[in-house]
Amino acid sequence: MNKTIRIATPLIAVALMSGASFFAHAQTNQAPVAQSQSWNTPPPGTEQAQSAYRDGVEAAKLDKAAKRPIDAKLSHLYVHPPVKGSARDEYRANFVAGYEAAVKHSSGE
């Protein structure tokens, strides 16, 4: 029993000390994850433009999940934007930007 304690104690100490480096390494790898999330953040602009960008991101995710063709211009919200008049072109441009950002991100580029 005494020999077991003499062998086990240093091994436990080494195991505890080496585990700290794994935790430190894991914490340093978390910072880039937060930066990679910025692809789905709408660019600065009007609330309507940001909403269109978010709609584009969600439409791309839904199209991919439903195995529909990946094309922003085939999306229902692109064809029938929820805005009227001259705001349609701005909505569509921001919708396409969000859609393309989501497609690019999901392909790993």
C-alpha cells in the first residue's frame, strides 16, 4: 500500500498539472469563434435593410434544409418583398447580401 501511494501521488500531480494546459488551450481557441459569428450580423443601415439581410440569412438556411435550389432570386421574399414602392429594390439588395453571406458561410469559405 505504501509503495502504491508513492507511485500514485506523483502521477496524480503530473496529471493535474498537464490538465491545466488543456484548459488554457481551450480558452484561447474560443475567441475566434465569436469573430466568425459576424457574418450573420446585418451591416449598418436602416432597420428595414437590416431586416432584409436577416431575412436573406434565414431564407438561405431554410432553402438548404429543405433541399431547394440555392438561389436568392427564387426565394418567396425576394419575389414578393414585404415592402412597397421604391423600398423594394433596397430590400432585395440587402436580402441577396444576407442570402449570399449565409451560403458562403455554410460552404466553409
